[in-house]
Amino acid sequence: MTTTSTSEPVRVISGPKITAAQRERLELAGGNVVMDDAASPANQERVLGVAGSVEVWFGPGLTPEVLAVAKELKWLQADGVGVDHYLFPELIASTVTVVPIRYRHATTADHALAMVLALARAMPQLMRQQSLRSWQPPEPSEVIALDGTALVVIGTGQIGSAVATRATSFGMVADGVSRTGQARRPFRHIYQSGQLADAVRDATFVVNTLPLTPDTAGLVSRTVLETMKPGAVFINVGRGGTVDQSALIDCLRSGHLRAAGLDVFSEEPLPPGSELWDLPNVILTPHCAGVVPGMQPSQLGVESLAENLMRYRRSEPLLVPVDKAGGY
């Protein structure tokens, strides 16, 4: 998207309801929030009345009907890292730029490594024993040495690269999988997505960081999971829809996979009846890998929007717009 320097406030519609402090933050960045709580069904008639002159949409609520009248709309600022739920066909075909939030790649990578370390050192088992006041060290076969251990990261973007950087600091050997297979530090080697089964075959740890797109849906298939070597560990901090969850459960129940650390699921919240809750070799967390210390999730989106508003007004490129056709 080409931006134009302007001294006029940029007109913004916010899908979520924002606080007075958040409104002030956006005004200081050069925004004029003409309406908030626009995602509420009760406000749809009013949205259609004001959308024709706005330049920016923030968060959820943009629909094909609204887009049809929003002739001045320049970009949609998402309120999360994933944008799959924003990308309806009319938006993909339009000239409107879609921009995800920033800030979360480091905390998501930290979360992934926390799961790697916990499962390498049998922490779920040890914490269950703690609750029973049972003094029973793990057997040598129940722990994994990280130094020299093979890690494969599926998805080599900001999050995947941050995972690999952290893993190599523990002496792990990190390979990656991406759509293009293009070399990127700190990965030793990067496979193309069509080579996924070959890439994971000898890995002790596999970390999935993929966004959900038409190309990645179900990419971590039963075949891929069963190709992983016996005793491997699977971590998912990407999107639940990229993994065959039924096949994953089967591989965990059978013992083919030693363990899994899962922050995302095919259905969220994870239904109470899911078998995953009761598997002793699984760490479950409630889609919280992106939690940033000291900052509420809603504020993350506001800060990203404020930063992009300032860039837009200075005729600078917006930060990290997505490839709408690719979905990430």
C-alpha cells in the first residue's frame, strides 16, 4: 500500500469497544476514532452510515456489506497475529491492506521452548508426583538431553525463527520447513513444505508455528505424524487447524509420540470431553502463548495500530502487512 503524508487525523472505525485511554493513545498517534464497538450486531446500521469515509478498520467486524461502502478504506489492522478469520473473498480481492499485530513472536517462542524444556525433563510427571507427595526421580529413559538433539520448526517466520534461536542456545540443531525452502538464519537447513514428512523423520522435537491458510490446513497430517520417529515430541503454538488432531491423539495414546505440548486446538475452547485433557503425556495451555507481560491483549492491537498510524502519516510503509492471497 502506498501511503500519503497528511497532517489531518486518520479516520478509524474500531470493531471492539475501546477504553478512553486507548482512544487517547490513538488520537496522539494521529487517529480519529469515529466509532467503536462496530463489531456489535446492534451497531451494523450505524456502521454502514459512517464507513464510507473511514481509512482504517481496527479488529473484527468488517463484513462484505461494510467493505462495499467503505470506498476510502486503506487498511485493516488486525487485533491478533493470525488473520485467517479476517480474510473473506471480497477483502482478498480488494486493494485494502491487512496488517497483523506485532510484539507476540518473542513470547510465543518462549512458550514453545518452555514446553520443550518441560517435556524433556519429565515435568508433567514430576508435578503429578508432587501433588501426591511422592519422591520418585524419573528414569534416565524418561528424560531427553537437548545438546545435539534435532529440532524441526514448521514455519520459519518471526515466531519460528525465534524458536530456533532459543533452541540453538541450548545446543539443539534446528532445521526448518517453509513454503519456499529459502535459507534463513539460524536454521541449518530449510525444507520445502512438500518435503515435510522427510523433514520430521529424524527429529526428536517438532515445533509447529504455522498460520492457518488454505495451503496449511491439515498440513501436519496423519502421515506426517506417523512418519515422526518413535519417542518424538510434538509442540504446537501455531494454529490448531493445521494439524490432524484425531491422528495426533492416536499417536499419543499408542505411545508412538512420547509427548506433546499444545497451545492451540482444532476447536477452541477445547471441549471438556476431549481426550486430550486426560492424556498424561500432554501439556495443554489455553491459547496463551502470545500473552505479553504487562500488556492486555486488546492493548497489543492498539499499540500496533498507533505505530502504523504514525508511519502512515509520515508516508512510511506499514509494518508487516500480510500476503492476503497466501493468508499470512
